[in-house]
Amino acid sequence: MMRIIAATVFAAFSTLAAQSPSPRADSPRTAVLATIDGLVADSALTPIAGASVSILQTAVQVETEASGRFRILQVPAGQYLIVVRRVGYHPVSGIIEVGEGENLKLSYTMSRLLTTLDTVRVAEQRLSMKMSEFEQRRKWGFGHFVTREEIEKRNVPMLSDMVRGVLGFSVGTDGSISSSRGAVAINGRRCAPTVFIDGIRFLGAPTDVNLPSIKEIAGMEFYSGPASAPLQYGKVGMCGVIILWTKDGGP
């Protein structure tokens, strides 16, 4: 029987709900919360039990049952980054869009980690596919790149702290990230860059509250304008592009 921790999930999302605009006094309508049902399996479609399924920037974390299934209740509509981890497997992640009152069906496929004998020395750390993309562009030298080693060396508490000083971007007192090029300001408002997380466009505001924790970040790419951004990320306006890559392991 699947374990459902509705009360815990509701409490974990209460902070997000508090940040949403208050409904009009003359409007009796209340938002209908959604449900997420998912399945985690390996490449042979064998269910994986005991996998941890978490939603970044919330306290939500559930485990899969023997059937590989999991359920998350009372989810407000919005965009979230899901991370699935299991000892002995490569973690997987992805952004999801949750509609109001939706019953969202998800499935994740995990691949096993390759094991090696203690006597074997590995000369080069194995890179995931997404970080191989990051490293390839870093070699080309276009844009500004921040590695996990640099993040650990600076030991800053917030993601926005890694943005400070990057040419073409600025950080507000509230942790919001924007373009520092005044010429592209729109209607006097700060010009927000387009953000991609693990290759998927993030639709929320680029702030410390909305973006993944700095502990979850494996690499960061900054492009001050669409002309310098990779082709698949460049057609997104004039306010710059930030590409974030989450870690393959735990925080």
C-alpha cells in the first residue's frame, strides 16, 4: 500500500502559498491543489524501490514503494524541479509544470552506477552527459563559467552571491538577478535574464527563493546577450542567459 503523507506535503508547500498574491475579497474561489503520481524504474523497466523523490526549494521528499511508485499530494500550481536519487544509480532530475487541480503522471528511468575494484585507479572523473556539455562550452571560452570547485572555494551561502561581479548581470538587495545593461531596461523595470535549469527553460523569477540552492549546483554558465549564448538557448530576448546545472549526487 502506498504511503501518502498529505499533511507533511501541505506544510512543506505552505511557504510557497504564503508568497502567492492574496485572493480578492470579493472572490470566493480558492485554488484547487494538484496530485503527482510517479513511477521510477531502471532501463529494463524494473521498478526501483526506496528511491528518494524530492522537490528542490521545498521540504517535500517521498520514497518509492516496492512497485516503484510514489505520490505527492496537495501541490500548488507552478513550476518545480524534481530530483530522484537512489544508492547505486545515477540521479535524474527535471522541471515539471503543475496545473491547478491536475493529476500529473510522471515516470523516471535510472541507470546503474558502474562499480570498479579498489585496485583500479581512475585517472579522469566520469562526467554526466549534461556536464560534458558544460565542459565542452567552457573549453570554447564563450561566456562566463563557474565550476563546482569554484563554488566550494568561495563558500557563499546563496546562489546570487556567485552572480555578483559577473559581467552583464547584477543582483538586487532581495536576491533577484537582472541584466546590468541599462539600455535594455523595459518600462523602467529591471530586465530579468532567461534561466535554464538542466537544459529546460525556467519560467519563474530568477531569485534565490525560486532557483535551486547553491548546494545543488554543479555548474553555472552566463551569457550577457543572445548573440553569445549557445544556439539552443540564444533566441530568448536581450536580457542575457543563465544556464544552471544541478549536481548528479546529493548536496
